[in-house]
Amino acid sequence: MPKITAEVPEKIYRSIEEEVKLGIFSNASDAINSALKKAYAGKSRTFLKWLMKKEGISEASMLKELIAIRK
């Protein structure tokens, strides 16, 4: 997996370290990966909602299509 370096505010750094100490995450990298995955999932949901509204697609028709694709 590629590695990156980033600067984070002190408060976020302390929160990450605290979650590692509590055993929520095994290390800071796992905590950051989890946060990034959640952020991008939220971004994807927001985009999908915007696209549905823009294109006039109802939730019911979207679910119907999803069911058809999974068969």
C-alpha cells in the first residue's frame, strides 16, 4: 500500500493516539485508514443523492435496478 505523510492538527493527533491506547485501533495508520474510508463513503453517498436528484431518479427505481443487477 502506498504511504503518504500528512500534517494534522494537534487535537486530531491526540484523538488518534488515545484511540490507539484504548485498543480501538492497533496503530495510527489503521485509525487514519478507517477515517478516510468513512469520509469517502460519505462523499460517495452525497454524490449519489445529488445525481439522483439531478437526473430525477427515485429511490424506488434505484432499488429496483439494484435488485435486477444482483440477480
